Amino acid sequence: MYLIKKRIYQITHCSQDITDEFEKSILSDNAVKEVKPNSQLWFLPLYYFDKITRKLGVHFTEILAKLFVLDSSDKQDAYFVVMMGEDFNKLYPYAFLNRKRRYVYFFDAWEKIQPELINFIRRCKVNQVFVSASQAVNDLNEKLRQPLAHWIPEGIDVSEYRQVPYDQKNIDVIQIGRKYDWYHERILPFFDETNKVYLYEKTKGEIIFPNREDFINGLARSKISICFPSNITHPERTGTIETMTNRYLQSMASKCLIVGHTPLEMFELFDYNPVVEINREMPVKQLKTILDHYSDYIPLIEKNYDAVLKHHTWKNRWERIKSLLSKN
């Protein structure tokens, strides 16, 4: 198995750290080797040439691949690619210029981008697809008219995160990234009137923590992490797909209490509800009560941490992927 980790031209995604975590876990498997794109610089002009010819209706690389054997490696070997969003060029042009099988893991296969995903899977003749959102599996398989897609939830490398003693947590509530405006607007006056610390994105697109280390330390110092799935915070992007994002796992690995909404698939992943559901009728009173009696929630926090450590790491996910591949 070969992991395509980097492109010949680097693209930075806002969630690149999550992709890096997964790829690091995959490469810890001695049976996996990393593809070195810097030795394939001739791919770059080929990419642009193919991009131009495609606009003219000519699939240059696919024709070239059929005419010449450009890869002498074992055709039973395979490429594996982890993709965040529509980063299709990560697999390109390996998909056309070799005989290896192709496996792809997609984060967030939202309804909006599914047509592009379907086109990519067909054009690149991807053999198996793994997606982080359970609802997307049926959608993709129905549109592909064959069972190529499998659900592999997001995971985490707990060793990448910090845990500080509960009495040293000096951030009361944190809401990283996209906010659920309805909830935010109702709890904000409480923090304006008290000396409680609430960190959130004050300006759209603003990054609370400027670097990875600050992010990890900030999450570890937080008592409560507010988490909602993207279909609640950004339905225009996500559609109806409700899934457990990495923020839930990052919060658990940092020993934060999660307050928000539990995606349905988390009830399948955990045999209990790991999230404190918001009280829509009395959100401020609920939050105040939680902070006043925070020690009562420590058993739940510890239970979440243990569950993630045992069952929800990226190594767990990779083992599951390998078990599925062995059946095909």
C-alpha cells in the first residue's frame, strides 16, 4: 500500500492538522509506504496540459495510460489518499498513469459536493471509498449504483493533545470555529455580566488561536467546549447530513465537557450520550448550573476520554479500513 500524502504543489486547508494526524497514523503501519511526489516533477506540466485538453473534450492522460504501461509496479498494489473537501488533485495524475488500485477517504461528503465526488470516483476509477459521515454512504452508493462507499468515522491521535488538572482550567467556555449563532446570542449576555471567560470567533473567519500549540493548550485549559454539527451551524453548506466532526473528539481528548447537540451517529459509536444537550428553554440557567457544579460532570469527562482512547483513535479507524479492504 502506498499513501499519497503530499501534492507536487502544496495546498493548505484550514483543517490540514486533522488530515496530517490520520496520515501519520497510517504511516505508522509498516506495510504502508509514502509516495514521494518530489521525484515526479514531470507530473506538473502534464497536469496543466491535461487540464487544457479536458476543456476541449480530450481526456489526454486516460488515453496515454491505455497506450503505454507507465508504471511497472505490481497492479495488485494500491494507492490510498486522504482528502479534505474537493482536493481531487491529490490523487491526480496517479489515477491515470499506473495500474494500482485506488482507495480514498473523504472527510465531510456534504450533499452540495456529492456530484463532484461522484464524478471524481468514476473518472479516476476509485475502487473503494471511505467517508466520515454515515448518511453520505447510502447517498454515494445509490448514485454510484454499486456499494463502493463505507462509513469510517473521524478519529483522533490522543497523544497530540494535552490534559491539564481540572482546577487549573482557566477558560470557562470555548466555541472554536463556526458558531451556532442562536445559542451564542443567548449565552453571551451571561458572560458580559460576569467574570466568566468565554472564547469564540468574534469576527467571521477570525482564528482564536494563531498556531497549533496555542490551540491545543487553549482546548486543554477549557472547562466546556460547545459543539454542534455543521448541519445546524452551516446548513447551506452541509445540507441535511449530520455527523460527528473532529471537534467532538478533540474536546474529549482534551478532557473538556461537551455542551451542544449529539449527532445521531454518535449514539452508535458510544453506548451512552457523551454530550450534554442544550436546554433551549433555559440555556443560560443550564450553563450557569453546569459551571457551578462542574465537578459533578468529571465522571462523564473521564468516561469520554477513556472511550476515545480505546475505541476512537485514527489507528482504530485504519484497522477497520484494512479489515474492509481484505474482504475485497
